[in-house]
Amino acid sequence: MLGAVKNLVLPKKGKCNQEEAEQERQTVFKKLRNKHSAIESNINELEHRGLDRCPDRGYHNFKRYVGLAVSAYNLRKIGAELIHRARSSSDTGEQNKIAA
């Protein structure tokens, strides 16, 4: 067995009883639920980038396909961060010129 789930973070559908409502109000539950939302967002991003269907057959090819999709996702994130840094440094440079 891989391991047991310590905290279940999916909120219950429908009306909660008092014990379940109290559990969902805890800060640990809220933090884990927010992390779950972020993971779902990342999965959607990967599907949008082409990981929704794997044309290759076999487990080895599937692992390679997933690795390439995750690498493409990470490269996109790195590129966005580099663009953000370049823009913020150029904005700072322009502000320094105006102040002088």
C-alpha cells in the first residue's frame, strides 16, 4: 500500500452535519483545499497544452509523453517569469531616469 490519506480535502456535496461543517471550517482544511484547487488548475493547464490525449502506446511511451508535457509547462513558466523580471527591471530603470 502506498500510504493512507491523512486529511480529506474535498468538501462534501450537499448539506453537512455539524461535525463535517466544523471540520471544513478548520484552517488546515482550507489550506489543503486551496492547494487542491491549484493542482486542478495545473492539470487543466497541462491538458490545454496537449496532455489530454496520449497518441503513443505503452507505459514507457506514456511516461516520456508526460515528461515532455511537464517540461514544456515548466519552460513556459520560466519564460513568463523572465519576461516579468525584464519588464520590472526596465520599469525601474525608466523611473530612475525620470527621478534624475
